[in-house]
Amino acid sequence: MARAVVRSLKLCMRLLPADTPAAGGARLATTHRSGASLQISSRPAPRCLTLQPDRHVASCHRPCAPPTQPPAAKLDARTAMSAVFPPPPPLASEANPLWTDDAAEEPCMPPSRRIFCNRSLNMAAVRAVGFDMDYTLAQYKPETFEVLAHDETVKKLVSAFGYPKSLLDLEFDWRYMSRGLVIDKQRGNMLKVDRHKYVKLAYHGFSELPRAARLATYNDAPQRHGYDEPAYALIDTLFSLAEAHLFMQLVELLDAGGSGLPLGKQYADLYRDVRGAVDLCHRDGSIKREVAADPARYIHADPSLGPVLGALRASGKRVFLATNSLWDYTHVVMNYLVEGRVGAARSTSWLSRFDVVVTGCGKPRFFAERKDLFEVHPPSGMLWNTEGGSPMVPIGEDDLPSAALGSTAPSARDVAPPRPGGEARVFQGGSFHDLHKMLGVAAGSEVLYVGDHIYGDVLRSKKALGWRTMLVIPELESELQGLAERGGDMAELRRLRRMRDAVDDRLQRLQWRAARHAGGTAEGHDGVAGDQAAAAEVQAAMDKLQQERDRLRGLHQSLLQRHHEHFHPVWGQVLKTGYQNSRYAHQIERFACLYTSHVANLMFYSPDKSYKARPDTMCHEDELAPASELPPPCP
């Protein structure tokens, strides 16, 4: 048996190439494609952590100075705005031809310009295409807009919530946060969760939780966490990045003794106050006034937006805007985006690009609840009743044969612009019943809605109404770029896992046989177990296999870590958690029919294109599938 074990060991060792690097040791710094090294080459070392039963949280048990900034210091150009939040794509060119050009061919299209399909969608069957505004049509510049949101929120905490003025000195690094994370309000933790709801990465403030604390708190807890409201908050929109970072800063301050913070605050209180301050900023217009004063400072110009909207309308589809922003702010943003107009030069000419505009929607309630619908008078911003001033018939909605009959919206014929090039009518509030009536659609499957918020724009409209959906993910462009730069990582990770599995199998088989021989229970026992020399040889073989297994595990972990740090030094890939899809990616797969990096990518596809999803496969099918055929090389 000992000689068989040695042969297995030699076979296993031949699985590794001679030049395979050793695992362990110093971690490699991630490098930018230009060659510049990141200032963060590894995750920050965790502080001494313990569980505090009164707060049910892992926290610092020694007095420590509040860093209120990520120990990772500053991120370099690899995660700068140009990589993470790219500006809108350029207009069509020889490199990026329109779909009408003979040179246009999807296999040769740059990945950043493509629209990806989760669920097959025939655009010829879509009668109306709608858009959200903020972070969909309008892409904000995080280095100015997110800093503004953070600073204004801090001001509200100081002026309205009784927080100390020292908070005004807090600095905000807009590159630190990442979409798709989960906030544990009760414990003051930030989590990266995969599609199986397994917490792969957890930070308390800006310090990483040790593996044992993370497993005990989440993955090995007696009751499985759902990671949903009200105990948790999802960072599923780019608007949430600033408030998430501020929450982490306040957690650090509270752990350091909470000097100056209002007495008796727990982590959940901190989060509630931050959310209240954010809502106050939106209500009093402090953020939007700054944007309105200088749109170019906070919003990317987008010369491609006009052609995209024009092509959709020219194909016979009705185009609508449905945004939670009110008319005054919508008017400012759309003037800048579509017409390039600011200040006194603003006009209502941008309305000619749409058939219907609905502001103040209040999504996601817009998809489930009825609200009063008002028409907006664009020159003055005044609201008009849509009931013609007559009282409502005193009848309950439940008594109506159809909920749509309760709509006070004008019909599709009445709401249409009176002439080609005419301006769309503007409304506020209402519900999807009103919008369907104005669009003249009978079923949700006739509507494609394009938005950036997985919950507010995509999930609810998909589940409740059956709308077809398209999610705009600005981070996708940098994800694609990173995958191109680290293209061989996943294949190498799979190879290392297979090799480790083979070593595991051999080691476990040997351990099983050794245990049975030691107990004298093996069939055909020939006395080898009683021979001390043979037993020592077996043990030596097992030791070598264990070393080989540990070495392969170290190689795998090191490569996986370097892979993720190439995308973000702390949170890794947005759409991956470890080697599993992240929870955010799983939601995209479930609820977004289409997804892309920018709404302007629509101009590279026919308005009547039939998008085809790739076939679903299970693990056993992947094992038997032949090598996929590659597309023909691009000219």
C-alpha cells in the first residue's frame, strides 16, 4: 500500500508545471495597465476585534484613534473615474459604426459598446420605450457630485441632527465604495455577498472582520440571514455610495468612544440619521440647486442622446421619460443633456424628443399604488388637475370592472404631440395605469423600461407589471476592461481547483486506508499495517500530499485575490464575489432582460432587433459540451 501511495504522490506532483510559482509570502501589488502600482497592495490588517453582545457586532475593544478614512489610503488611477465611471461613448465613427452601416457587426463591436441579453427580447413587439433620468440618461461625475452629496449630508447631520461640527472635516474618497454591497445596520458592517447569500467579505468600519468572526456572525449563524430591509440596506444605486461611506466613518467614530456624537447612539441610529439627512438634502434642494447652477460640473455631456431617442421614435415606438425628480430639476438636466442649454438659455424644446414625460413618479410605488395625477404647465411649473375640475365619482376602485378605468389621464390620442416635432405634455405623480393609458399599451410586455436602479427601476416593474427591462451599469465598462487585462485568471483558477481536488481525493483515500489498516479492518489485510517502516512511509506520503494540497490552496487564494484587487483593492469585481456571481449580479440575471454600460449603446443596434439570450446550461452539461466555436476574426 505504501508503494501505491508514493506512486499516487508522484502522479499528483506531475500535474503541476515546473515553473508554477510558490504560494504565500508577500502579496503582489496590483498594477495599472500603464504600469503604475496601486498604493494599496493588500487589504488593511484587521484591528483586534471582539464580539460585543450589547451591540451584536464585531468591534474594536481597545481605545484607538478614529481614522474615519479607509486605512487603504488613496486609490490610484486604476480606480479613477475614467476607469470606473466612464464618460458617455462617442458618437458613431469608423471604430464604432451605427447599426445602419455596412461595417457594423456585433462580433467585432467593442465589448463596452455591446448590449447583453439575459432573456430573449424581440424589439419589434415593443411599442413603447421609457427611460429613467438620473444615472440612466444623466451620468453624474462622482468626483464632484458624490463629494457634493457627502458634504451636504454632513452639513445636515450637524445642523439638524445634533452631530458635532468636527464632522465637517471628514474627507470623502469617492473611489472607495462599490455598488452591490450590503449594509448591516445593527452591527455596523459592510458586506460583500454572493448569489447563495454567503458573506465572502465583511468590514466593520474600515477594518476587515477576521474570517472566524465573519463566519460566526453570518455564514455559520443558527438562523440564515436574508440581507433585506429593515435590518439591512442594499447599495444598489450609485446615489448610495456617499451615504454608505459616511456611515462607515460614523461607525469608526462611535467605536473610538463617540466623542461629540449624540448620546446613546447605536449603529442602526447612525444609519437612520444618515438616511434622514440624505432625504432632507433632497427635500430642501440643497444638492440639486448646486447642480442646476453648473450642470457641466456635475453631469457628463452626452451628444449621442438625441440620435438614440430620434431613432426609437423614427421606428414607430413611443418614447417616454419616467423619473422621480420633479419638473424643475428635470427641466434643468434634460436641457443640458439634449440641447446643451443652461441658465437663461433653457427652453422646452427638449420635450420634442419624447411622447410623454412623467415627473415625480415616486418609484417603486408607481408600479403598485395609485396616486393623484397632475399635468405640469412647463412655462410656470404649476400643476393642473387632470380631472377637469369636476369631482371624482364616489365609487371605490374595487368596484370598477378594471383598475385602468379609474385613471384620469388623457388617452394616447389626446396626449400625442399635435404635430411632428411638437412638444410632449408633462405630468406629475400618477401610476402605471395612467402611463399605460397615455401610451396606448394593453400589456406590460409591450413596454421596455431602461433604468439604473435594480430595485426601483427594474425588479418591481418586471415582477409587478411584466415590463421588459434594461439595466444601465456604468461600472460594466471597467469590468470588461479588467477582464480583458486578466483574461487568463479564471482558466488558471479552474485548473488549480481541479489539481487540488485530485490531491484531496488521493489524500482522503490514503487516510481512509491507513485508518482501516490501523484498526485491522481492511479486507485482504497482509500485515502491512503492523510494519512500522511501511507505516512511516505511508505517513510521509500523506504529509507530502498535505503540503501539496496546502500549496495549491495558497496558489488559488493568492491568484483569486490578485484578480479581484485588479478591479478594486478592497471590494474586487462588482459582479463577482470570490468565484461566484455576486448577489447584485444574480439580481441582474433574474430581473434585467438586457444590460449595458451606457444607454447610448442603443444606437449601435436596430430599434427592432431581436435580442437572443444564450442557452442555459447546468454543470453536467458544461462537462460534456464541446469547445464553443469562436466568432470569425474581425477585419
